[in-house]
Amino acid sequence: MSDLESVKKLRSTTGAGFKDCNSALKEASGDLDKAIEILRIKGISKASKKMSREANEGLVFIYGDEKKTSIIEINCETDFVAKNDDFLNFTKEIGEINNFVNSDIEKLNNSKMKNGSTVSQNLVDLIAKIGEKITIGRSKTLENSKSKIFTYNHSIVKDNLSKLGVIVSLEFEKSSKDIEQFGKQLSMHIAASNPMVVDKKDIKDDVIEKEKKIVEKGLKNLGKPKEIAEKISIGKINKFKEDNSLLTQDWVMDPKLKVKDVLSKVDLKSLKIKDFIRIKIGE
């Protein structure tokens, strides 16, 4: 096999650049297996150097069925790489595995991909090949035998790969056209309104305390009397809770209504919003 043929074969096997393959073959005295090992070691080194960079671009992938669906975020540095076929294919395969392991990051990293290597090894190889920091970001799996999962993708790049994804779980006894429509519209509402929780009682105490400090500091700077400041503070915190809780948000399709009003209009006592997750690249 000629030197050029060896370089081509190594490039085909590893996806590394011409110069890196040529250098690795020389270091390995023409041994392809040794050259592959050298490239992998160099890939790990390159990957570790890139970890200090910011990775605020990427894609969200949704995968699953009506009873079990997962959403995962894969980050990179530039929008150009987010549209690269290698990155797209990697994200899709990772998303499918993620649904299988129920968004368990440790199990995901140790899972084998189609090429026989683990997710973590393929991640290192992809970073070395593309030349950008790539990370596995947020993920969540929703599963409930009594529910149906509704999904929404915004700014779609390809298939179920997008810049913003939503999955929401509705529980009910029997499906209907009204429920189907509500589920689709609700997932769109969540994408647009970005609620923190389903019900305001679910907002964590530390989030409320942080907001209180911000409000109190603002009122203090305005020089409001203590009694008036306390009343204003209570009102602002209640407004914060309403604005960030799905049930009390203004319905995107008709701002005169709250989400809970629309939910009651469907007129099914068994209909409940069980859970949701919204992931947007860059947030």
C-alpha cells in the first residue's frame, strides 16, 4: 500500500485531517493500528484544550413516542458546525440512545454507538475532527403510561433537530380532538412563554428569595416608605409567581385567558398537565 493510500485509509477510518493522518503514519512507521491509536491520543489532547471555550450554539433533539419521549441538547461553538452532517448524525444517534437510558448521563456516556465505540469516545473523536468544543448539555425523559407526550420544535434545522424544543406530558382517560389540539397548542405556548413550573406552588424557595432581594433592592433605591415597599413587594412577588407558572400564564393563543381557563374549557376532569421541559440553545 502506498503512503497516499495509507493516508486515505486512515482518514476514512478516523475522519482526521490529511496532515494529522500523514504525521501519525510517520510516527507509527506506517502501522495503521498504531497510527489510529496516536490520533486518538492526540484527539483527547485537542479536546481537553478546547474545553475552556464557550459552546453556546448547537441543537436540540427530541426522540420517542406518545408514552415515552426524551429531549437532549448538544452544544458546539458555531452555528456553522451545528449544521455539519457529522454533528447532525452524532446528535441524532445520541438522542436515540438518551431515550433508551432515560436521560441518565453516566449510562449515556458509557453506551456504545453504531461504530462500536462509546459515546464519550465518539465525542472526543468528533471534537478532534471538527475542531470545536462540543458538549452534551441538558436532557430529560418524560414517561407515563396514563399520559400522552406532545412535542414542538422551533427553528428546525432537520427532522426533529432544532434550536428550541418542548415536550409536555398530559394525563387523561380518553383522547379527543379537543385534547389533541390543546396538547399541540400547549407545547407551542411553552416554547413562547418559557414557564418555570406547572403550578406556582412548585417554584423553589431559593428562586423566590432571590427575586425578593432584587425587588427589595429596587424599592430601596426608589426611597419608598417601609410599609408601602412591603405591599409593593408582595404584589411584585405574586406577579412573578403568576408569570412563571404555566397554569397562571396568559394563554398565547388568546391573552384574555389564562392557561388554567383553557384547561377547564376542554371540560375533562381527568385532564392534567403532568410535566414539561423546554430547552433553547443559548439559554
